[in-house]
Amino acid sequence: MHALNSQAKRLLVAEQARFSRLHPQSLALAKRTQSHFLYGVPMHWMNDWSTPAPLFIKSAQGVHLTCADDIDYTDFCLGDTGAMFGHSPVAVAQAIAKQANHGLTAMLPSTLAPATGDALSDFFGLPFWQLATTATDANRFVLRWARAVTKRNKLLVFDGCYHGTVDDTMVDVVNTKTINRPSLLGQVYDLGLHTISVPFNDLAAVEQALSKGDIACVLTEPVLTNCGMVLPKTGFIEGLRALTNQYNSLLVLDETHTISTDRGGWAKAHQVVPDFLVVGKPIAGGLPAAAYGFSHDMAKRMQAEKDQAPAGHSGIGTTLSGNMMTLAAIHATLTEVATEVAYQHMLALAETLALQLSTMIKTRKLPWNITRLGARLELQFCATSPTNAVEARRAQNDILESAIHLYLLNRGVLLTPFHNMMLISPATSQDDIARLIKHFDACLDAILAA
């Protein structure tokens, strides 16, 4: 692996120089934007790429981007799931344009509210919903509801989890102790006071924590996606459902990324019914929007808590939550874009891509693998898919990851800047797959020959 890293590092240096030659306009825009934006970008995550400067985008349609230097890219990043159903789908663009002429927000329900509720219920299989502006907000609000209805304070999450920027979830595990993540800025209290983190796929550790009787809820993605993709062992999520029922805790599934599994997400596909389901990013075609769903029984418990509370702000909701524009975009996305036919197309192409990528890796006898979750794929530098965050972190290789990412970007193929994750959308074509395969094949040769 040391020799491979040395070869990848040489390739990375060459590709950084190539990027600078190809993208003079992006470099110029980055310099100009530094006058008013921190790190030269509107949000500092946009700087977390392997490029010498951010890639500035002029337009996006379907799965194609055009950058400031008029280079076309086939996009497999898709805004890290925000544009999972393609950039500016026609139905969503038309719904937004139509609604734009009739108001954007009023802090009152749109006449589309009943139909949008029907669409959410049909898509995800839960009867009741509330809207938020981001999945972070939705997770934060669900934690408030869970603590309110259970009269318990603590939260259980899994090592390597990611649920947006909710304070309670920004934790790591060191020698079985839950601590604040070292990268977390401005944190003023010990998150371990109210959050417990245990290894993913470890039901014994979950039961040990739940048996103390102070856990309001278990919050997890059905598949970890931020530390590197970690699939659940057979029966693990079902085991969480059984344990939370046994110990009178709640199960919250964050499906913001695992909506890639199938139409309706992982839980619906595997017939697991959580107490709360959180979704975000792609449900409004890329507009800021999120939602959380729950059962009839949970709706009664929530309403009872709200009705019994004194008048005043509940700490749940924001002024722009559920605005008219968002409702129009959610309705169009769920009913006209993220259809059964669209998912069939996405899943079939993802299966084909996973097989082709795996074949190229095996042919070269590289100890890597492709982990797949429906329309979501990830290249991992380990022979088999990891089963927990420790194994996923051990498999990470920043040099290889950056070299592959930048090599492909310089040839018009965009993956996520972390973990080299790939998404297939309804707009992805066989030609798009062929373009990725062609350049990934050449990239492997370049690494081995560098």
C-alpha cells in the first residue's frame, strides 16, 4: 500500500497542475470571491474538495454541469444527494416557476398542503408529517418531540453517525467513552452528558445502554453513510426496533441519504416501521426542505404534549418551514420525478455500474471493493465492506481518494469529494455510465503506472 500511495501522490500533484491549466476562470473567481466570502466560497464546505480552487458552476441540468470555463461534467455527486433526482427536473422547475408567480412564503398553509401530505404518506408509508427547512432541523425537532413524549433526556447514536449539525449527535467514541468531536467548533458543554454512542451493528451494546431506562430514542441512518458506507448486518435494524419496543424507547430513522435504497427508502423496502422517519435534501428537487413522519399513535402523543404546554415557542419549527414554494417542489418531486419507473431505471444502472467497477478492481487484484445501497455506490479501500465506523475509518486513504477524484474531475466526471461516492439519478444514461467507466479504468492504470 505504501508504494501505491507514493504513486497516487505523484498522480495527484500532476492532476492539481492540470486542474489549474484547465480552469483559469474558476481560479479567478475564487480569488475575487475571497473579498467577501470566507475561504472564497458562500459556505465553507464548498472548499473541501481535492481541487486547488473551488470549481465554479455556471449551469446544471439533469446530470450535467457546466463550469465557469465551459467544461461539461457528468455529475455523479449530485450535490451529495441534494440533487439525487437530477438537476432542475422539468416537473420541479415548472412547479417552482408556477408557484413563484403566486407567492413564496406566508407562514400559512398552501392549498397544495393536502396533496403534499398525500404524496409524503404514499411515498414513505407513514400517515402523519411535519416539514422543516433542513434535515438538521428535522432531526433536532424530532429529538425534542422524543424527549417530550418519553420524559427521558438521553439519546443513543452510533459511532460514525451523521445527522446534520445537531449538537447532540456530533460525538465520537474513545475507549468506550462518548466525547465531543475534536473538529466541532464553539462547543461549550460536554455532549456526553446526554448522548451515548456505541458501535454500529452491535445489538449487545445497544441493549446494555437501553436497559438503564433513560434513553429517549435511538437515532440512526439504516446505513451509515458519512464515515464511509457501512451496511447493517442482517437483522440489525429489525433488532433495534425490537429493543426500543422492549425498553420503551423510540426508534428514529434518518433516511436523508438512504432514500437511494428504493422508492420510499430503506425502512419501507425492508418493512421496518420506525417511530419517526426523517428525510431531507432531495425531496424538493434540491430546494432546502426536509420532513419527518410518524404514526397515528405518535401524533396523539405529540399533540397531547403540545396542548398541555404553556403558550409560547415550542423550540420546534422555523418561519420558512413548509412555505408555499417548498410544498410545490416536494409535491412535484414525489409525484412526477421520483416515480417507480425512475427508481427502476436508477437501480438497474447502479447495479450495472457496481459490477463493472468491481470487475476492473478485481482484474488488477486491488484490495478494494464497491459498496452499494440502491442507487448509491461507494469505492472503499478494503477487500470487503466495513461493518462499523472503526473499520470504515481504517479503510480510508486520503491520498488515493483525492488522486482518483481529481483525475476523474479533470476528465469531466464528478464524484463526491469524500469517499468517492456515486449516485445514479433518473437522468443518468448508459452513456454517462460508459464515460465514468472509461476514465476510471484509465485512472487505475495511471495510479499503477505513476
